[in-house]
Amino acid sequence: MTQFKDQTLLVTGAGGNLGRLAVEELLVRGATKIVAGTRDTAKLADLAAKGVDVRHLDFDDAASVAKAFAGVDRLLLISTVAHNRTEQQANAVAAAKAAGVTYIAYTSAPNARPNADAGGINDHYWTEQAIAASGLDFTLLRNHIYADMTIFGAGAALASGQLFDATDGKGRNYVTRLDTARTAAGALLSATGKEIVDVTGPTPVSQEEVAALYTKLTGKPVARVGLTGEQLLGGLEAAGVPSFMATLLVAFDLDAADGHHVITTNTVERYSGRKPETLESFLTANKAALGA
């Protein structure tokens, strides 16, 4: 599972939550030449002290990309959140090929497609296309929705006693950010060939079940309320959620309603060596964040 541990492995976005976790997992698993790319190198001083090669990397600065990618064998490209991320990531793929990178792991999303109804998911589709067209080996890691997002949504649900969604009662296969980071690190260390995989939790969970977990862990009654996509979008924006994020959240709900989030795979165990954590286990471990 670590056949490439002595190659030069670069993780982009290493200053973010997912990127840092991936770098830490590479350290645990014995990688010897880790490069961490970030816009703010000072944030990663602790990783540099552990032997990680911390490099300045700004996807809007072509010179910094070329310098950061120099000598890299295998790349974990963590999707950005910028408004121009399709361009950023296509340029990153081209730069990787020019630098002699042989393999790219990319953090994508389930059911990536070019359709206008895909919210931010269509950006993932075009990045996947750029990677496939590069001729490099790749693993497209279609990460399902983070279990961590259920903490983000808990405050309003617990305060109002209502959990709003547009999933039509269908399940989602929540996966923890930590499990996706371990999976991405494992792919970087061991994957070969060209592959598209869904990265999921152990079993789909409906929003009614999420509401029941909130109630169980806090003692506060929460009921699931089904909405249309338009109703949910309006409610999120009225609550102050930025438009781009609200659009993405609704797109995820509508994809769940269409059955795209009930997929269950063994990808986490295959690349991390661990079974994926259940949503109930994750929320139980984070009861304090729920106010319980």
C-alpha cells in the first residue's frame, strides 16, 4: 500500500483542512519526500519541522506553480474553492504534465457532469476531463458529502427544531473529512493506472435519520422537513449563506434526490486500510460541537 513512498509526493492546498490531514497521513505512513503546497507557507511551519518540503503555491501565479511542481513525481490536487477554479485546475494539470509528474489524484464530487443544474459540481467535471486528456495516470476521488457538514447544519436545526432538505427522503453516504484525507494519501502512495472511484461512508443515511441523531445526542427534538430545491435555495440565501455555497448545497440535495448519493464503495478501506467511520460515531465523538 506504500509502493511510492520514496517518490516525491506533492499535496496542494496543504494549508487547508483536507490538505493538512493528507500530509499528516503521508507522514504516518512513511512517505520520505513530501511536498506541501500552500499560499501561506508560515502556516505550515510545524510540518516543515517534521521534514516536509513546504513550497509557496498560488494557482493564480503560474511561476509559483511551476516552481512548486518542479521535481514532483505524484500529485494530490485538492480542488480549490475559487470562482475561477476550472481555469486554475486545468492550468495546474498542464503544469503538472510539463513538470514531469506521472500521476494525479484529484478530489472530485459524485456524479460530476457539465450540466447547468450541477452547481459547482460542473467544475469538477471539466477538471476530470483535463486530467483524463493529459495522458497521465490518475485517480479521480469522487468524495461524497462530508459528515462534518452535519455539524455545520446542526445549529439552525437544533434552534428551530426543523431540518430542511430537498433530498426527497433519499439517503446520502456521508464520509468524514479525515477518511477522505486518508484515502487520498493512500491513493497517492499506491494507486496505478486510470480510475474513477466514489469515496463513501459505510451506508446511506437519510435526513430523517440525521434529525433523529440530533435528537438522540442532544435531547432536543428535531424533525425533518422536505422542501423543493427552489424553496431550499431561498431559505439558505435568506439565512445568509453565500449564493455560491447555497447553490452547491442545493445541487447536492437534488443529486441525492435522484439517487446519486446512495452508492456504497470500499474505496476508503482499500486506500486507507481502515473501515469508514459511521455518521453516528462521528457525531457522537463531536457531541460538544452540537451543544450536547
